[in-house]
Amino acid sequence: MPDPLKYQEVSPAPGAASEDLLTLKLRYKDPEGSESKKLEFPVEDEGLGLEDAGPDFAFAAAVAEFGMLLRRSEHKGNASYDQVIELARAGKSEDPNGYRAEFLELALLARRLGG
């Protein structure tokens, strides 16, 4: 049976807000056990901006934004190829196999082609 909703009510109160971004729930069984155990970890918004993100997060954001641009997603907001390139450059620090550099080249090419 699924857990009850934590962040959504049948009719949410106007202006209701939570500091939680999400709650990570994990279930596991010990190798010799028969009952599952649940772990729950709320993740709170620390109020940090994208400029405070680490390189892995910046790169992941670049890839997600690039995908929305390619699909011409209605949810892309103010996404742009310039921002994708900026985030990809910020996240390119550790790239032992060259995949991040290759992604950056794809984003640069997409921008040149006019998106």
C-alpha cells in the first residue's frame, strides 16, 4: 500500500508552502529478513541559487535544459543555448573520458545551427 501523500492535500490551502523540496523514501530487506524497513529523508531548500551549485549539478542542469530546448518543451521557461553552454562549462571540471567536452561541443553546434 502506498504511503499517504506528504506534500499534497485533496484541497491545498491557498499559499501553503513547505521548505521541503522532496522526501526520499527507501525500503529494504535484510538479506535474511522477511520484513521491509523504510528510511525517510526530507530534503530541504537551502535557498541556494544555481551559481552556488557544484560542477556535477551544473552539468546535469545543462543536460536537462538542453533536452527541453531540443524538444521545444512547453516547460522550458527562459532556457537558452547560451545558458546551457555556460552551465556545461561550469560543470566540465572532471571529465576523464571527454563526455562533458563532447556535450559542450554539441551544445555549441546546436546554438550555431539556430536551435
